[in-house]
Amino acid sequence: MYEDKRAAVFERKVKVFNDVYNSTRKSYSKITKLLHDEIINTPEVIDLFKQAKDARPEEQQMIRLTLYKLLIPTYESLKSINIRQLHFHLPNVSSFLRFHKPEKYGDSLLGIRHSLEIVNKEKRYVEGFEEGRIYNGFRYVYPLFDEEKRYIGSVETSLSFKALSNDIEETLGDEIDFILKKSIVKKKVWKEEQSNYITSQINDQYMNESGDAYIPIVSKYQKINQSISKEVTQKMQSQKGFSICKDQTIVTFIPISNVEGDRNAAYLISYENSEEISTIAKDALTLLVISTIILLILSMLIFVVLQKISKINEIATYDSLTGAYNRNTMNELLEYELERMERKHKPLSILYIDIDDFKSVNDKYGHEKGDFVLKKVVDLMIQKLRKSDRLGRWGGEEFLVMLPETDEEEAVLVAEKLREVISMGDYQIAREVTCSFGVATHIDEENLDSMIARADRYLYKAKKEGKNRVVSHL
């Protein structure tokens, strides 16, 4: 009877561990889908990346640099929620841009990254565990298509198993280790990166990462790992999850399949110190308690997912540097407002704004000062705009302001106020900062692109006439 109850406790422990792992993994799947839909699969990114396939090497380098500058603020934000890779690939399954190592590109991933081969062949989304040239992790790979539905390559976001482990540790309260088959490391990881792995104490056919992430756990449980090694090796043959108790510590293993179909390519391992294990094993009520814990854990995971989705929504909506709306969001707001103003027969005006000679600010004072200028200009404009107005960063040093229920004459007055307050700002550099403005008000049967193009022409005219001025149809 005692052994039956003990086995039941272990079985439940495996189920809880597995449920938490799967729930955590799926939460990141939702986050990366939102990232793909709202940030990556946008005209600005697609129009740029589609040029890379047929470009010459020097042209590819320019595209790579432009894409990096465009998305590096997003990547920095993603790292705060444990997504450490953003990686673009060409249709020939070669690396185009690794945001975590932008200097490494052009290498073929054929035979290394099975997920990419599936995406490239079947043109469909793939997710799963996979070892790479540098990192292992859970990968989410999306095919990318141009506006004519032609395949132009793929993009991958991924997180390390340490990131997953941290989330699981917070949920379960256990300490989590991760081991990976040695044969996979030897086959796929660059030789210069293989020093980041050491042979596992539990099974010499598996390896631990050797960094600070896992070594403290390996050292802490060294004696336990060595003492259960034979039993673990035997149980691994079943390719199923299992628990072992040693010195009042429950050690639980769940196998991790990879995208190539290896059912125990890796294992997540939890260590739970339990002085009451004997009592727990004898107490039948524990099974009911653990079932309740599962529900509580899953509720906690839902809360974590909502927090991270909220963070992605923020990334997808706002420019990470200035806090203004990003271009994609601004487009959506303009489309909505244009339709609303037409329905109400009210005027809608826009201001197309460009910081004069901004490149010289970066060249002379550095990008840190340049970023300060961008943020300061946005802050000054927000102070002067109404709650109903909307300000977006259109690209680089260009901004767009939407003015609902505002005719052209009123819009010109708003632009003049903004121009004046910007020119009087303190930018902590030894030069004046000014902006040029193009003003356009919607006319009958004009679409949004045409309206923005008119404002852009007026902005160009303002630049040509000497900068630091407002130009409109009036």
C-alpha cells in the first residue's frame, strides 16, 4: 500500500511538472504570434526584407543594417520578457540577420536547423525544441511572404530553456535543471561554442550548459545526481516522465522532444526538497491537494501570460524610444479616424514633421544625444496637443500628428505653435533644434496614402524654402 501511494504521488508530480511546462511553452507561443502579426509581418519590414533574396552582397549588407536599426528597439524590449533570439533567414536556409549576434550571418543552416527546412519546404509555421549553432531553446518559426504571397524567407523568435526554467521555478517553487543529448551538441553547435557544455553527472550521454545558469544547481545536487545515475539511465529508456526520491529530495524528469522527432532529445529536471515525503506518500488526501495545486498553478500561469501579452501589446503599439505611437499603429488610427470624420462630415488634418539636419546631431554629438533630442521633441509636442490628437513616429526623425475635427487653417496654427515650442527647447547641445512641417487637410474622395503624400510634398517644400517653417495648401 505504501509503495502504491508513493508511486501515485510521483505520478502526480510528473503530471504537474509536465502541465506547467506545456502551459509555459504555450504562453510564449501566443506572445510570439502577436509579435509576428503586429510587428514583423508589416509592410515596412516585409518591403525591406523581400529585397534581400536577390540582392548583391553589398546591397544585402545595407538591407541588414537597415533592418537591424528598424527592429533593434523591439529586440531589446523582447529580451526583457526572456525572448533572446530574433533571427531572419533567406529562402536558401542561410542566416541573414541574428539580432543576438549580428556579426554572424551567411552560414547555411541546412542539416542544422530542421525547423527551417520544414518551413522552407512546406511554407508553414513550426514550433518546438531545437539546438542551434550557439543556443538551444524553444523556437517559433514563421514563413514570410510578400504582398503577392511569394515566399521570401522566414523569421524565428526563440527563448532558452533557462528562461522556461525560470518561469517554471517561479510557478512550482522547485529548482530546475536541463540536460541535452551529447550527440546533438557535437553535431550542431559550433566547435568554439561547445565549451559552454559539460558532461552530465546523471547520464554521460547528456550534457549540461556550463554557464552560471545551471552550474549552481549541478553542484548543489552532485551527490544525489551521482547516486541515482544508474536508475535514471534505466528509466530514461521508457522515454516517459518519472520521479525518484533520494535523501528526502524528489527528482522529477520530463523528456523534451525536438522538431526532428527525437522523443528524449533533452530532459527538464526538478528538485523538490521534501522532509515530509514519507508522510506525504502515506497520506491519500495529498492526491486531492496536489490536484488543487494544479488548478492554482494554471491560474498563476494565466496571469503571467496576460502580463507578457500586455508587454507585447505595448511593444506593438508604441515606439520604444520616444513613447509615441509606432507607424503601424498610427496607420490604423488614421484609417479609423478618416472613416469616422467622413461619416460625420468633419475635417481631418495631419502634420508631417521632420527634425531639421538631424543627421548632423548624431554625427557631431553621438546617438545618445540624438535619442535625447527625439524624446525631447516628442515630449514638447505632447504637451501642446489635445487629448483627441495623436502623435506617431513615422520613421527615423519623422513624425506624424493627426488632428481630428480640425480644418487646414486651424492645423497651420497648431503646427506654428509646435514649431515655436520645439525651437525654444533645451536639448543639452550647443545648437538649435528646429522642425519643418507639412500640413494637409483631407479633401473629398481622397484616400489616406494620397493625403499623407500631399503633406510630405509640403514638408519637402518647407525644407527647400529654408527649414524651420510650416507649409500648407493655404
